[in-house]
Amino acid sequence: MKSRPNCSNFPLPLRQGRSFSSFSISAVITKEETITEGESPKEDTQFNFKAYMVQKANSVNKALDEAVSVRDPPQIHEAMRYSLLAGGKRVRPILCIAACVLVGGDQSNAMPAACAVEMINTMSLIHDDLPCMDNDDLRRGKPTNHKVFGEDVAVLAGDSLLAFAFEYIATATIGVSPVRIVAAVGELAKSIGAEGLVAGQVVDIASTGLSNVGLEQLEFIHLHKTAALLEASVVLGAILGGGNDDEVEKLRKFARCIGLLFQVVDDILDVTKSSEELGKTAGKDLVADKVTYPKLLGLEKSREFSENLNKEAKDQLSGFDPDKAALLAYSGHYDRSIQSLKGTATGVPSVPLIGESPKEDTQFNFKAYMVQKANSVNKALDEAVSVRDPPQIHEAMRYSLLAGGKRVRPMLCIAACELVGGDQSNAMPAACAVEMIHTMSLIHDDLPCMDNDDLRRGKPTNHKVFGEDVAVLAGDSLLAFAFEYIATATIGVSPVRIVAAVGELAKSIGAEGLVAGQVVDIASTGLSNVGLEQLEFIHLHKTAALLEATVVLGAILGGGNDDEVEKLRKFARCIGLLFQVVDDILDVTKSSEELGKTAGKDLVADKVTYPKLLGLEKSREFAENLNKEAKDQLSGFDPDKAAPLVALANYIASRQN
């Protein structure tokens, strides 16, 4: 357990609240200098804080504008940009950059992470403003995202920003060792989910209107809901800038104090400023009867608390260069008081065998293989997402994650890993991660603002059991935890390959993957002029993208070379599209009882499908061709090792639910 700041002047001590993993990076530190003990840095009156903030904010805004440009499909990118580029002081990105420079790094080392934390902060605002959450109409002086783009697109815009944050760190960070990038991914992911930002939101929701909420519970809410991401912002900068363990931990304690400070001041402003002054709806906590520091302590005691937090934060900067620490020392005073890796891995001296497509081995017991692998995956998922505090969010995650399913995606990941010579243990965290992401997509897809489904895997959908607000947060938590789990639980694999896997997986989810397919699917519903090309785009993104990533992750983490990875990518793309073609066929030929989910919903919603465009027989013929083309890509691999993938392709083609 980490020591907390000695906040003896606080109304109550800062408690552990949440368990942050401290990535031990001393083994890869190349810096030789040590911290010298000294006085807390004095505030240099010559330091032009306002000019610094403007300069850094401009740099961050430029980077964000370039990172999230308008691409196809335009609607989701416009929705992301609408909230991401809507203004804001960029406090979190600036703290990330300042921490990086403080420990000897360059701004360029931290800029992708700085952008990532702003993307995640924006995601949290978009989802927090939804009608099922805070139901806000105004954010940063503009109509909230769902008011402009609709609730469905707002949910997907938040999901896309969350996924893209991890892709951007993994693919755009330069001049930093893969070990540090992996550590940064794990740190950031943990700050978001069921032990971070989401934990605070869930307890906040549960506390609204209660009369017995005390300071300890209020501190838990804010240490998670607000301080967690601020802490991650600073710690990411320190890690990516080359900080040693001692420097990282001092900055962690500093960040925890200013994170809580940020929320205390936010509570004060909510009852002392107008909506025009804040750029968002003022007094909403008072109207919603939420517990706040002014409500529990009064305004004067709350202001005193914020001053003590500010002092304690700056005390943690003792021993750092005062000039470099100037920005961090001033953070409590500003207004609110406070080599690019592709999806393949290289350098592995392995040459695929040249030969014919593997024959389907009649001796291969596919049913036994399915049962064995599903049991292994279920055990790993059960252990990964156990019931912890706060229990409600973990129970909601587990409800959908452990509700059954044949675990086809995790099996494909493991089979691809073993095919290229890896061990199941190398791929199991990634296999679990893709199932977490798949489950997230189902939870969010079932929401009333999306498909409005009541049944999933033969059980009531997540929002029917836990409410829409918790369902949104459960999906967010699963998405964030997927990246944390890959970064922290993958064993026997080089950091270079883990970083590549993170980038590959993230890209499959967001505005160029799963979400892109969902947005175009929504926009196409009810239209009469949707053709095969647009339908293929929907399914290559909505379904095939995650299946493709699943197989490619297994190949990367198993040690596959470029040629092997690309062959398996093509195989996966075919079976991903095959999966959706079969899904379309089953939707019009099976009952809800047979499917374990609402049947005929695409027909009722007037969605375009393969049977609608091609007819059933042509759709079945298309599925057969995709299956054959997929198996052709396995040419040259060991037939025995390829047998599970051949069988899985056949299973997808012939499945009945």
C-alpha cells in the first residue's frame, strides 16, 4: 500500500481510497542523477504562469486537432471533435507535459499521453451529460454532445475517444522505451475504470439524495471521480519523461492532492458562480441534492480545506529543480485552482512453411477444444473481474461478462498465438480483453438510445437490471480495464509486442473500427438506397474489426513474424465478415428462444442486411465463399496447429445461434 500525503490539517486524512499500482520501472532507468533534499520550491514571481498556460494549451489544441481529424465516417469524428475541441483550459494535458519536463523529458515524449488524458476527460464529460446520468444541456458554454448529435452517437463518441486514447499513446509516443509505454497504458487504464473514475461516478450516483453521506464517502467519490485522472496525467508525464521510482511517487502524491483540490474548488464554484461564468449548468449539484464539500463543511471551511491541499501538494515538490517545478507549484492558483508502432511485430527470425491449405483433420475434437478453451477463458475472466469496491459496478460488469457465450473471440486469439509458436499464457490477457470489449459493445448496443434490447444471451439486458446510468459506466469500465489487463497481466512477451497489441486492439474499437460500423449502421437504418458496398463497410467495421484484432493480437503476442501476422489478418477479416453474414441469416430464420436474444429486430428496425439485399440463398452462398477464402489464408502453416482455426471458421459458418 502506498503512503499518502501527511495532510494533518485536513478535515479528515487522505485515505488510501483506491489501490494504485506503482509500476516498478527502476530496472529500465538510465538516469544517474538522484534527488537532493531541499526546500519546497519557491514561487518565482518572474514565472509568467498565464503565458505558459496559453502556450501549452495552444500546443495541446494543435495536437488534438491533428490527432482527431474529420475522416470517414464523418459524423462520429465530428461528434468527437465537437466536445474535444470545445475549449477548456487543458489543465490535465499541461500537468502531464510539466511532469515530463520536470523529470528531464521533452514535451514531445508526453504529448500523445497529454492528448490521451484530454480525450478520456472529454469522454467522461460526454457520458456524464447523458440523460440517463446528469442530464445536462450545457457544457463549456455549448449544447452538450447528445443535444447536438443524439444520445446514440454521444455514447459512441465517448467510446471512440476512450479507445483512441490508448491507440494514440501506443502508436504516437516517440523517444520512449516500450517498457515505459506499457507502464503508462496500465496506469492510465486503471485511473478510468471500476477502480478509478467510474468507481467515483457509481458511488456518486448511489449517494445522491442520501442524508447520511459523510466526509469519508465524499472523499472516496472525488479521489476516484476527479483525482484519479489528474493523478494519472501527472504520473504518465513522469513515467514517459524518464522519472525514477522516487520521482514518480512524489509526483503521484502531489497529483492526488491537487486532484482532490480540483474537485473541492469545483464544488465551491458550483454554488458561487453562474452558468454563464462557468460555461456549464451551475447549481446542478444543489438541485440534484448531491453531497458536496460546501454542503458538509460550509463555504469557509471548504476554502480552508482547498488552501491546505494546495500547500500539501507543493510540499511534495521538495527537491526538484525550482524552475522546472514552477508550473506544478502554481497549479493550485490558476482560475480553477489548480518509433510509431504499426499493428505488426518485427524482428522475429521465423519463416512460414510453404505448402497447401491445411486439410480439415477429422481427428481433431473441436467440441472438446471449445469446452476446454471456454473453461480456461471463463476462469481467467472470473478472476480478472472479481467483486470489489464499489460492488455495484463490478457486479454489473460481471453480470454481462460472465453471462455465457461460446468465447469464440478469445479462442481465436489463443489459437492464433499457438499457431505461430506461442503459449496460451502469452495470449490469455488479450483473449480476456477482447471479450471485455465485446461485452462492452453489447451493453452499450442494448441501451434504449441504441437498439433498446431487453434480452441478451437469454437474460435481461444490463440496463434492465442495473439501470441505464450504471450500464453506460459498466461498459466504460470494461473498455478501460481491457487495456489495463493487457498492459499489466501479459507475461513472457516483449514490451514492443505488448505496445503493438495495445495499438491494434484500440484501433479496432473506435472511429475507424467497431464504432464506425455502428454509426454508419444507425445512419443507414430505414434508408432505401443502401447498397452492398455500404453494408460491407458496416460489417467490416462493426463486427469484423474486433474479430480481426482478436486474431492479430494472438499472432503478435505469440511471436509471429510480419508474413504470418498478415496472413492471419486476412483470414480474420474473412471470418469477421462471415460472422455477420451468418448473424443476418439467423436473425430472420431463428426464434428469440433459439438465439438467446431478440430475433427479427433488424427486420422490425428496417435495417439493411445481407438477406434483405441478396436474399437468403445468395447470402448463404456468400458465407460459403468467405469461409473458403478464410481457410485459404492458412496455407503454409502446420496443419495440426491450424486445425483449431479451420474448425472455428467452419463453426462460425454453420452456427445456429
